[in-house]
Amino acid sequence: MDAYDRITRNVSEVVTEEEVRELADDPEGKRVYCGYEPSGVLHIGHMLTATKLIDLQEAGFEVTVLLADVHAYLNDKGTFEEIADTAERMKEQFVAYGLDEERTEFVLGSEFEFDRQYILDLHALELNTSLSRAERAMSDIKSGDTVRVSQAVYPLMQALDIVYLDVDLALGGMEQRKVHMLARDTLPSIDEDAPTCLHTPLIADLGSGVGKMSSSAGVTISMEDSTEDIEEKVNSAYCPPTRDPEPDDEGNDRENPVLQIFEYHVFPRFEQVVVERPEKYGGNLEYDEYDALADDLESGELHPQDAKHALAEYLDELVAPGREKIRERRA
């Protein structure tokens, strides 16, 4: 796999292809960042972008993880003292999940976002951005139904963070797309370059395959889950024998979340996936790539329940080191 293919593996969008190809020509020492509001426990959404960061480390990038304490405060996620403790716990979990600690820099937003020049640049962006545009950028990531002034400032700070962290590439889930497009549009107004961006997919709701899996609604998987929790959640997951399910009764598009987790979480981290089955049902199945597993599910060679059992085992292996860190903290 060449550098460009590794950099763009399992992403939904590249902005822009020309810019990413230029990075891929000489990725060694380039810097990528992803920002996370400190929220306590890593869940499957954090893990998806973390898996992509591991990919980028393997391609030669240096990784910056922004533990966005100021953003969390602006998004009404607690006091600064509470958020600081949460950020430290999340740092431990990211390393346990597989980020190379020697090539990962963890930065708190409060380390630079209160500096005078940062504030002046933020005000300059505010002068060049309409309130409605800032609100649109926040529509997929804000907490609560009430629009606050802080939630208009939030995406402009995200844009400015890219400049102050001195990174070559910004990574985020598709819910961050509007913020990144705002950054590309507004940063040139203060004589800064439009950022190059990668956007990862969103995992569908585990129970229905509709919409986004969320830690605030429905069922999600996190590092807090026990082996039994993971088995129960995965075994009850929506998993039709196809990668392209029919819409639900209300016409909403559906995804197969079991296949999505195999594609975006399991296969990037394991060289081979083994689905264990009794000999009377054909014995074990071995897969070196995602498409082969998805094809077998489609053809009927792989039963959805066997796929779920295997997925629960591999997810548990990915989660276990972080779960142990959480246990140590609570002991």
C-alpha cells in the first residue's frame, strides 16, 4: 500500500485530493491533528479517528491530539477543573488504544487559546464571519437545543487551532466537515492557508442502522464496557445479510453497523480476522481483507450471528487496554 492509499484508507472525504497527494509524496515528519472535547471515556467515535491517526503515524506523520478543554467549556461540558481531570484520563486511554506515545503530542487548548495574539486573530475571524455561517458550522456538533454565543465562537476557534498547532493536515469525522469548510473559507482572510482535511465516516446506530451511533442517544460502545457488555451490544446489533440494507419503514437510509465496525475498526488493526465456527457448520473462516468478509455475508457463506460473535471478540481486544486504565484510575 503506497502512502496516499494508507493516508486515505477508510475516509469519506479528502479535501483536496491534490493537497493530500502532495503530502503523500513526502509524509515523513508532516503533522496531523485531531481535536476531542474531553468527555471521560473513549467511545467508538473517538476510536474511529484514533484508528486513522494510527494509520497516519504508520505513513510517517507526527500526531497532535488536541484535548479541547476550552471548547468543552464553551459547549457546556463542565467546569475547567472537571474537564482537566477528564482530559488526563482520555490521554491515557488514547495511548492504551494504540497511539504511539513517542510520536503523539497531547495539547490542551488552554495552553495557547488565551494568548493575546490568538484572541486578536479570533476577533479578526469574527469580523469576517456571519453569525448564521458560524451557527451552521456548529449544527452537527453542538450540545443542547439552545443556540448560545459561545457556540458561534467555537468553530472559529477550531479554525484558528489549525494555525496555532502548526499542522499540515486536519482530521475529523464527517460531523466536523462544516467546521473545516468554514476554516478553509475564513483563514485566508487573516493571511493564513486553507487547511487540508480528511473526514472519516460515521458509524450507524447499532440497533437500527439509521443515523449516527451516539453516546447521548441509543446504544454505543466505549472503553467502559466489559467483555459481557460488548457481547450483549454486538449480538443485539442490526446486521442484515447485506452491506446495502433497504430503507426503514419511514424511508430513512440504513447502513450495516456490524460491517462498518469490521471495516473501520477491526481490519485496520488486525492482519487477519478469524471467524470461529464448529466443524459441523463448515469450520473457521479466515479473512485477510474486509471485502472478502462482506462478500461472504452477502452470499450466505457467513451467517450474521457468526459475524457478530467474531466482531465482539475483536472489539473486546481493542478496548481491553483502555478498560484496564479506567479500572486502575478507579481502584
